[in-house]
Amino acid sequence: MKPLDPRLLRYARGTRVYLAATVALGVVLAALIVAQATLLAHGITAVFLDGADVRTLTPTLIALATVVAGRAAVAWAQETVAVRSSAAVKSELRGRLLAHLVAVGPARGGDTGAVTTLITRGLDALDAYFARYLPQLVLAALVPAVVLARLLPADLTATMTIALTLPLIPIFMALVGLHTEAANHRQFRLLSRLSHHFLDVVAGLTTLKVFGRAGAQAATIRRISAEQRRLTMRTLRVAFLSSLVLELLATLSVALVAVGIGLRLVSGHLDLTTALLVLILAPEAYLPLRQVGAHYHASAEGLAAAEEAFAILETPVPARGAAPAPAGTIVFDDVVVRYRDRDALHLSATVEPGEIMALTGPSGCGKSTALDVLLGFVTPDHGRVTVGGVDLASVDPAAWRSTIAWVPQRPYLFAGSIRDNIALGRTPMHLPEPPTAFAHCFTGTVPDAPRPDVAAAARLAGAAGFIAGLPDGYDAALGDDGAGLSAGQRQRIALARAFLRDAPIVLLDEPTANLDTETAADVMAAIRRLAHGRTVIIAAHRPELIALADRIVDLAPQPVGAR
Amino acid sequence: MSWLRLLRTAASPAAGGLVLAVLAGTGAAGAAVGLMAVSAWLISRAALHPPVLHLMVAIVAVRAFGLGRGVLRYAERLAGHDAALRVLGRLRARVFTRLAELAPAGLAGYRHADLAQRLAADVDAVLDMLTRVLLPYAVAALVGLGSVLLVGTYSPAAGLALAGGLLLVGAVVPVLQSRAARLADGRRAPLRAELAAGTVDLVHGLPDLLAYGADSGRIARLAESDAKLRRAEQRSSALAGVSAAITALATGMCLLVGLAAGAVAVRSGALSGELLAVIVLTPLAVFETAAVLPAAAQHFAAARASLRRLADVLSAPAPVSAPQAPVNVPDGPHTLRLEAVDAAWTPGRTVLHDVDLELRPGARVALVGPSGSGKSTVAALLVRFLDPTAGRVTLDGIDLRRIDPELLRQIVGYLPEDAYLFDTTIAANLRIARPDATDDELRAALAEARLLDWVGTLPDGLETLVGEHGRELSGGQRRRLALARALLRGFQVLILDEPTEHLDDENAAALLDDLLAAVGDRSVLVITHRTDIAARVDEVVDLNRLPATVPV
């Protein structure tokens, strides 16, 4: 594992500032450690051998108090800088992640839940990485160097002992690590399977109870927990070996140094001040290295979170054109989209302006994919889509989408008022990328459709009735993805969006699926109003939708598949 | 039950191992302190040029401490983890047994799967509590006490300073730290929630945002939330450093007091000069041991919260209890009946009022009604996950409360909307219903559920893994596998809860037909909000249009 991922420096500039500050603080801290040891050695010698009283000791005590205050100040500064830097780095990464997700678009696939968790909580793992691990890493490099530099002129033998044993620690740890890593990895995988079993049976508790198997599972849990303990202990016996080596080397070296200087003191080859200096500084040389190991988890978790972020940031952004939005005949020219080694869509079709085309076929035949291609969410693996003879690949997607009103199968409703949700169609389209310092100027821009427009769109969509029935009408706040609204109500809000957008092209994706007959009839009426005078492409299942179309394209695979 | 009692009862069988761990840990930390103390004396003594022989004991002690520390620390960690894992195993089994008694009605507060999962994760907190909190604190307390006595014997002032410093680091700093953390969290929590809501909206609503050109406005709004959060985090940074500064000051204060008090004592003859270094330098090693305490205290708060949640669950009242003297049920065919039933998941929030329902042998009844009308509650009553608050539920005229629930659930099967598939093979999922079923019996059940053809196309056949929550299967396949499992069990009465939810029309109709064909002459209650069920069943009961009775 790399201690510091260089990409962290690239993607989060805050890291560089932090590293510089940490190194500066580390140098000051190392100097203070040496100063403290020197003062203590002098003070003890003065009292013990020279018979100094408190008065003659006062300057030393004052100097020592200053050093102590200095160490406290450095400790405070280290934590403060770490928290500030971590906040800045997380903020920078979040900003980049969000911008990148939008740039890549919905085709990225992958687990949206995992992305959300990473952005909201996952990056917090960097806190401990910045506050604990990185500073310790810097100290592990700086402190031994400064300590050895101080000891070198005082006592060559002790300096050499420390200088020779210190590198043994990382070497031995690496050796032990190499030997055990593969075995550990295997066992940890097994262990995580065992822990997962407990979560699995708790989640399926009701099912177990239905089948009268809950009692038997308790015994299984006991057995598996015992097995898990046995395996964990086997792993730990080896895993703790590396810290055993570390502690042994560090403590034994200090003991050897202490005995050595004691013997040379007896023989008169060394004075007490130097001996005390060595005794105080020797453990300090090993301490940061020992603590790096203790913060291994902080490091691993922080780097894992960063790794996840980098994986997203390194997803390539699809190429996009810059041409202005075309208009005219829409042609699917032998368009193929492949998904998991099979054709998710294979379509050749032409839609004239003002025409209504229905895409039909069983679920999974690519109806939604065809609409995604047209929206630019999915890039065809073969073939192309042209509009008025212009290849869509060369067109600026945002400009092209501004000519489309899309009603998805399951429209997403945003946290906010019903008005804001309908007015989504009225967002200024070509906002320049706002500089962060001026970000606040742009927050008011999202929904600014005038009230009558929204109400008119809602009326046309057949949504005005139920909105009027809500306690706050158009200001009613929608929670968590429109919780509390029925499928039909969501659909009508999405239709209102489309009416408000008033675009020449309308894409409808199974707008009446999951609706009961009565609601479906209302929604159908709204769809007829919306389709009037526009080019419409409908992914359709129900006969009444298909009946609306001037042209029907059956996407069913030939010959008809098993499903 | 308090979390402390829960911990005590769970940990008592592993007490021996825990004591061993504390002793080994104390030995390891004691060796570190001893190394410094004896070395300090050795060097001071050596400065007076005595015969080397007089130093031999100290030299051997220093070397022994040097060796002992690492070895004892290794022993401490192994003994501690072994004991903690034993406790974990016991606690897991105990929590699971209790959850099994409570599920699902007693866990009304935990009905969301995530919460059940969190509960399962809470059990792991006992590991942290033992190895990362109690063990370091016990070791630091013992070693701290010993060191205070050692230093205090030679210089009471230095001993007092050491005691004070240790209390600062071990008790005051953690309190300050948790205060600071709470303050910071309080500031950050609403901002985090704002950022999280915005992020969820952006990630999940991205297609809608892009299609309507609303993406840059959203990003700008999120940037604003993010900047607010960053500023709040940076504002609390000054507080975060205070604890570290106090720890540094406490160590330094002990050094100063030790040197000053030692100088006075040596000058007055109360202290031998060669012990001065011992008094001044020993605290350096002691504070190294104590330095882990603030981190240990941080784990404490989280682990305690987890254990408290567990203690709450363990002391929750059971929603249904098995009868003292269960009544025997005659052999089938069986009739299930709801008679003027009221029911509530949480006291006072009645979801069913005065409901009558009869399911005669071989009958096919559909229970319809909008969501929230209590359809699933009826199912819970029929398998006795819940008892009615008024009226009664009977099997062949016998009140369910007088029947052994295990026996009842052998007769009445329930296929919930979210029938759970375990993260294992198709065969193992089926054998939940009948552990001794042969492969042929499994295939027969799969055939009845119209899934055998598909299983036949799989390279691993019955041994195919279904993935977490069955995610390797399509929605329809999951339902069919769950149905096959229910069929394998041989229930005489089957309750199917929203069997076609989240399926498209075509798949839904096919599944419904297969379901009803597969159940054969068993009695079936289909719970659904679909209106096209009427043609497929003998009777439709609409929860909304039940004859309204006049409330008292």
C-alpha cells in the first residue's frame, strides 16, 4: 500500500498546502523535542552532581516551560491544520466528483447508492487520514533525523546503535508483511463472508420464521461465530507478529543503548549530561515509527475512500459535439447499443416532424434505450442518429436537449415545492460554469417560471386538481423523491414539466405503466393534448397509447425470444 | 436493561481471558515504565563510578524490560481479542434469538431492512468496547496507579503532579473532546443533511436534470451547501486542537514539577541525588501509555450507543407469546377466520377496524384495497406475527392464541411482498423450507413455480448463487423462487402478499396465472392492489368497502 497516493496531490490541491504545513510543524516539533531533552539533561546533572538549588535552576525551568508551551502550541496547530485541510480537501473532491458525475451523465451505470454514500459520508474517512496518519508519517521521517543529528556530536556509539537498528524496523515489518499478506487476504475474505452471514439471516428473519427455521439458525450462528473466532485468531496471531517485531526492536534497542551508556559512564568515557540526553532521546527516535503502525487503519480507510473517488474521477467523459441544435427529420440509422454482450437495441427508423411514433415490444427489447440514445444519455455502439441530416454526435447535447421534453417512466421528483418541480423545464440552459466564489449568485436561478405558467402547465397535464387539494397547493414541499405522491400524480407532474417546456420534440416512456385504469385515462387525455403539433416518440405497451401513433416500430427481437 | 448489564452478562464467561489480557497489558506497559525508571537510576548511579558488579541487577532488569514489553503486548492483544470474540459470538446468538421472538411486529420500529442491518452491526460494537475501550483504560489505570505510587514515594509533589496529569489526559480531555465533537456535529448535521439531500437528488435525478438543462443550477446550489459545510468544519478546527494541547501541557507540567520539586528535595537531603532522574523521567514513559486514552474514549461513545440500542431491543416486550398449554389442531382441511378484528402495530394506531374475513378449504380469495388500508396486517394476523387488539382470529374455530405458533406456521404459509432470498445457492434457499428435501423434490417445486426450465439453462443449476438479496435474479425470478420455496414446505393455506408488485403488466399477468395454477387445491389469500384479479379468484374482499359499522 502506498502511504500517499500522488493523485491526492493532483485532485486536491489542499493536500500540498497541508503537507508543507505538516513538514514545517514537524521540524519545529523535532527541534522542541531535542531542546526539551537537552534542558532536562542539564537540569538533572546540575542538581545531582553540581548541587544546584532551585534559584540557579530557574533559567532552565523557565526555558523548559517555554519549550512545553511550544510543544502544546505545535500540538494544537497540528490538529487545527489537519481539520482545516481535511475540510478543504473533502470539499474540493466533492465538487470535482459532482461535476464529473454530471459530465459523464447517466450512462456511467454503477451503484448510485455507493456514489451518494461516498460523497456524503465516505469521504469523512479522510479526516483520520489527515489528522492522524499523514502527520505521523512526516514525523517518522523527520524526528529520527533531527534526533540523530543532535546525538551525533554528543555520542557516536549510541548514534550508531540507533542509526543501525532504526532501519531494521521497516525492513522486518516489510518481511513479515510480505510473508503474511496473501494468507491474511484470504482469511479476511473468509471472515467478511462469515460476518455477512449474520447480517443476511437477520435481514431474512421474517422468512426464517415463516418456515420455522429461526431456532435452527441460532445454533448455526453460534457455530459460525466460533469458527469465525478460530479463523480470526489464526489471522491475528500472524498479523500481530509485525507489531511484536516492531516493539521488540524498538524497546530492546533502547535497553541496549541504556546499558551501553551506563557501562561507558562507569568507565568514565561519558559524562552524565550526555548520557541523560541519549537516554531521553533514544525512545523519541523510535516513537513516531511505532505510532505510524498504530494508525494503519486510519490510513487504509482514508486511502480506500480516496481510491473510490479517483475511480469515479477517472471514468472518461464521453466526447461531445459543439454544433447548434438541428431540427427536422429524426433518423435512427442502423443504431445498435450493446449491453453485457448482447444487443440491447437494434433500430432503424425515421420520424418526420409532427409525427407520432410508437416503439413497441416486450420489456427489455430496448424501448427506453432508444429514447436514451436520442437524449444523448447513451452513445450507440454502431450506427448513428441524424436530425435534419446532422449527426447528433456533432451537436452540443445541452442545446439539443433544450428542444426536447421528456417524460420518463418513473420521473424523479426533487426535494422542494411542487412549483419548483414543475418549473424544472424553465431552468436557464447555458449557465457558464460558475466560479466558486460567485456560486451564491446562481442559487436563485433554478426555478423562476412565473406562477401563471406553472399553473397553466399543471392544468394541461391534469395535475391542477390534486395540487389544489394539497395543504400548501403549489408550495407543498415534496420529501424524499416525492414520497407521498401516487404514481399517477408523479406522472402528471412530469407531464406538467413537459407542457411548461413547450419543446418541439416530446419523448414519452411508458407514461401509463403502473397506473390503474381510471388514472391512466386521465393521463392519456393529457398526453393527447401534449402530442398536438409536436414530434412525439412513445415507448408504449398499452394499446391505447399505441393507437395514438402514426407509425409503429416493433422492437421485438426476431424471431421472438423465450421471454 | 442497561447497556452495562448487557455487557456484564455477555462478558462474564470470558472473564478469565479478559483478566489475562489486562495482566499482560499491565505487564507490557509496566515494562516500558520500568525500563525508563531503572535506566534513569542505572545512569545516575553509574555517574558515581561504582564497581560494575553493583549495577548488574539493574542491567539485567533493563534488558528484561526491553524484551518483556513486546512479548507481553503480543500476549495482551491475543488474549484480549480471543476473549472479545467469544463474547461477540454469545451476544450474536442471544440477540438473534431475541430478534426471532420479536420479528416482525415487535420490531415495528425496525421494519426497514436497513435498521435490522444496523442492529446486526451494533453487535460488533462489543468488540470495540472490550478491546479498544475497557482494555486500554484498565491497563492505563493500573500502570498509572503504580507509577504514581513509585514517584510519590520519593517525591509527593511529583507524584501528585503525575496523578493530576493522568487524570487530565484520561478523564478531562475525553470530556472536552466529546463536547467539542458534539458542538461541531451540531453545527455540521443540518449542513450535512442539506448536502446529502442535494447529492441524492443530483445522482438519482440526473437524467431529469440533464434532459431539462437544470444540471448547472443544481451543481451551483450544491457548491453553496458544500462551501457552508466546509466553513462549519473549519470553524470547529480550533476546538479540535485543544485536547492535543492539553495532553502536551500535562506531560510538560509533570516534567517541570518533577525537576523543581526534585531539586528542592535533593538540596534538603530528603531525596538521594541518583533518584532525581527517576522522578523526572518516569512520567515520560507513563504518558506514552496514557496517550491512547483520548482515542479509547472516542470509541466509547459510539460503542455505548450501539450497546444501548441492543439493550433496548433485548428488553422490548414480545408481541405474541406461545400458549402455556397449546390446543391441538384437527387435521385439515382448515378454515381461517377473522371475526370483528381490530389490529395495530403500535398501540393506539389502529390500522384495521372491525374486519371479518373467511378463508374456507380450497377457497381462492383476493384481498384488495389501496396501500395503507392494512392488507399486510391481515396477513400478519393470520400467521400470528401480531395479535388483534379486538375480536379474534381462528383456525377451525380455535383462537390462534391457543395454538402453538410453530404449529400454526406449518399449516399457514405467508409469502411476503419482499420475500427474502439468502445470499447462497438456489438449492440452499429452497431447503430453508425443508432441510431434508432431495434434489428431485427441489426440482419438482421449481417446476410448479415454472422456474425449472430457467434453472436448467444455468451452468451451475441448483447450485447457482443468487447474490445478496437475490440480486442476480430478475424480479419475476425472485418471486417464483420464493413461491417454489413456499410450495416445497407443503402449506395447506397460502397467503400471497402483492405477488406482482414492481413487475410489468405482461410479467405480472403470467406470474399470477402460474401462481394460482401451482397452488392447486390449497386455500389461497391473494393480497393485491391490482383490480384485474377478480376474474382469477372465487371472491374479492375490498378492505375499503367492508360494511361500515358504527363506532362506539
